[in-house]
Amino acid sequence: MRYRKMDANGDMVFGGGQAAFWRDVPEAPAQAVMTRLRLQLGEWFLDTSDGTPWKTRVLGKYTAPFRDPVIRARMLGTAGVTGIAAYYSTVDPDTRQFTVGATIDTVYGQATVKGTI
């Protein structure tokens, strides 16, 4: 698996030749997981059925029973991910932040993913 690296701001890295890519390492599927989680449902014009349903199934008053299964399914549906070894999520209603973290099993080994939405 070859996946373009992203910097700390979430922008793609260019100008480094092959050094600008993850290649056959656990970090490639891990970054793909975070990219898939950050894609909102309907946001990509080429496939409006793809994306995480943040507004309807994850972040909302009555979404608690659906939240974790939806996120876990998005993780498991990512290319290169074979399983989830550990998973956690927290919702902070005061700051309106949702934090998710996981240790994922990939075809290249284990990787850790963590993000705040």
C-alpha cells in the first residue's frame, strides 16, 4: 500500500519524492483510517454515499448507541485494516469535541490512531 503522507496540519506532503509516501508500513492504513473518519457523509462530490455520518449517527443527542459501531465499521472498512485490537472514544459536551483512538491491526503490523473531531 502506498499512501501520501500528511503533515501536522493535515495537508498533503509534496516535494520529497518517494519520501513523501508511506509504503507498506502500518502508518499507511492508520492515516487512511483518519482520512476516512474525517470525510463527512456526502462531502465527496464523486461519491456522496461515502463518508462518516457525523451529523446523523455520531454527534447528536440520541446517537450514543450508534456512535461507536459506526466509527468501528469505518475503521474496519479501510483498505489494509484487518482488525481492531483496542478502541476508545469520549465525548466532551462542554468543548463539543469527540475523541477517538484505537490500536488497529493492519496487513503490515499494528498501528495507533487518535483524533479529535
